[in-house]
Amino acid sequence: MRTGVWLVGARGSVATTSIVGALALRSGLTAPIGCVTELPQVRGPALPSFSDLVFGGHDPVLTPLAKRAEALAAAGVVPGRLVAALADDLAVVEDDIRPAPSGGTPAERVARVVADLADFRRRHDLDRVVVVNVSATEPVVTPHPAHADPAALAAALDGPDEVLPPSSLYAYAAFTADCPYVDFTPSTGARLPALAALATHRGLPYAGHDGKTGETLVKSVLAPMFAMRNLQVRSWSGINLLGGGDGATLADPAANAAKVESKQRVLGETLGYHPQGDTRIDYVEELGDFKTAWDLVTFAGFLGTGMRLEFTWHGCDSALAAPLVLDLARITAAAHAAGASGPLADLAFFFKDPLDAATHSLGEQWTRLCGFVAGLHAAAGGTDAQAG
Ligand SMILES: NC(=O)c1ccc[n+]([C@@H]2O[C@H](COP(=O)([O-])OP(=O)(O)OC[C@H]3O[C@@H](n4cnc5c(N)ncnc54)[C@H](O)[C@@H]3O)[C@@H](O)[C@H]2O)c1
């Protein structure tokens, strides 16, 4: 199943790490550590293999992909020996990265993206293209009446107003070009009624939002523990320190607010109440792609006895995110091939702020994911585990 993976933000840290990783896996130069789709409970015949994946994307910056990969190697995010060994493969992907459209009306920019996607699919003879948003986090969207209805939205896009943020413009273009869409960021993406209606009308699946890779991943394991033991969480405060492009973007208060909102949802929805405390994200340039999260939880047990838990997480953000980007592209492609349409709520396992989430508990999300993927494998004509 030849599958295009179109990365919005193709020259960013997460995108570059995903591309380097997929090329290395295809060439057998590395092991699939961190790839959920390579676990025995998930792998199988429905998923495109790493060799089936073809990469392209949009980005406004022009820094060559090889230079971005070298910078990530220098920062210790990816091994330098892989970047050197994959120079020719990276040059091939470079040819499929297009400048992010700018200027003109939103409708003209959508048409540009649709044309780029169609061209990519035709040139590589792809069965399908999954569009994955890994671009810079946007501020929370300003509501607009046209967000409610596809016809009103189409009319508004023809005008001069910026009726959609870029993540939603890409989602609109993806659906128009018959591509499934995954939002790995906290941005608005497909989370507007008009876009949900468009996806359903065109029979396309979509997934999101905001990859769960660090502090929130740990929260989604610990919060259900407190709930199941009927312990009362009194406060939960977290501080995240990070650098890199994502950290620089999140230094902007509007983008920061969108991310913090996404990170805090797990607690209220798992515990059924909101403990005191906030999550903070601070930009520390020196840390680059490595993030430190420190959380302090105070809680009460039997007879109100007060206790506390602290944890510190030191993660390499892009190395945690990239295998999930590959997992999501593979599973979403399989879901599309099986005829799935609308929000893929069963992929909540991957996200901080999942679409239509029935639960934020990682354990329950894992069970749902395994059941969903087993159904895809059964529909693809086999349930035997096989290497992807
Ligand atoms: N790394 C993680 O663990 C993790 C987890 C969850 C979510 N995310 C999200 O993934 C996204 C990418 O993170 P990153 O570390 O790669 O950031 P980054 O800053 O390195 O990369 C973002 C890229 O998006 C590009 N971009 C900006 N506007 C664009 C547009 N209109 N069209 C196309 N491209 C555009 C930028 O030029 C840049 O190359 C962020 O939104 C981040 O919040 C990351």
C-alpha cells in the first residue's frame, strides 16, 4: 500500500526526525524503538510498511532538510551516522517539499495545497496520502460564523478575510484533495463543525489533537491511579522547560495558552474535578529539543492524611514524537483503506486532547486502540502478526 505522508511543517524538528527515522527503518539501519505499530498487539497486514511510506510536505522556511537533520544530529536528537548514511534519501525527500503557500485569498492558498497534494500522489503513484500537521502551534482560533457550515465556509474563503487559521486551511485542503488528516499539534486543525461535516461528506477519517509524548503521558497514567484508589488529588502543578522551535513558538503567550489548555484537560476529565494548580511552559533556549518537566502532586488519603508525589521527566521531544507520527500515518492510512470516516476516537491513545474522547486513561485508550487496529487487520484479510 504505497502511502504518502504529507507533513505540514516539513522542515521542523518533529518532521525531520520522523523522516530520518522512517528512512533509517526502511534501510534496516535502526530498530523501531518507540513505534507502537511494531508491538505484537498492533502490528499486522493492514498497516503500510516503512518501505511503503513516501514523504513530502509544506514549510515556509527554505533550510535544506539535510541541514536540519545535521543540526538535529549536532544537538544529539538523531545519530549523526544515520544522517550521513541517508544523504541520498534525504535529497529525494527534499524534492517533495514545497513552500507553504502565502498571499492571495484563502481559497487560492487552498487550491495551491490541493494541487501540490494531487501532484505528489500522481508522481509517486500513491494509493493514498495522509496529511499530518506538525507545524508551529497557533493561538486559539477566533470564532467566525462560517465555521459552522461547509457552504458558508467555502463562500468566506473566496473573500479577503483570514477566516481560517493555517492548520484548518490545510485540513480543508486535505479533505478537498480526498486525503485523511492528522493533527499532531494543539492548533485548531479539523476541530470546526464545517470541517467535520466536510470530512464526513467526503468519507474521510481524521485524528488529533496534540501528540501525548511527555508530562501529559505520565499524567494520563498517574491520574487514573489516584481516581481508582479513591485518593483525593488536592493540587497538581507542573513546570515544563524547553527550547527548540516549539519552545520558541510557545514563548508567545497566545500559543502558550493553547498548549496549556490542551495539557490540563486530562486531569479534570479523569478525576472528575479540578485540583488546584497550573501547568506552566517556559522557553529556555539552551535546552534545545530536550525538555524537563517537573510535577508536584499533593493528595489526601484515608482520614484526610496529606501526602505528596513528585516526578521529573527529561525527554527528547522530537525523538518521542517522531515514532508516533509514523504510527499515526500508518494507522490512519489503514483506517482510510478500510473505509473509516469522521473522527478516529480510537486513536485517543496518541493524543493529549483527543477528539470525542471517552477516556483520558492511557490503559483504557490502549485497549481501545488494540481493538480498533485488530478490526483493521481482520478487514485486511489476516490477523497474524507480521513485520511492518
Ligand atoms: N515534540 C513533541 O513532543 C510534540 C508533542 C506534541 C505536539 N507537538 C507539536 O508539534 C509541532 C512541531 O513541533 P517542532 O518541535 O517540530 O516545532 P518546530 O518549530 O521545529 O517546527 C515547526 C515547523 O512548522 C513550520 N511552519 C510554520 N508555519 C507553517 C505553515 N503555515 N505551513 C507549513 N509549515 C509551517 C516552521 O517553519 C517549522 O519548520 C508543534 O506544534 C508542537 O507543539 C510536539
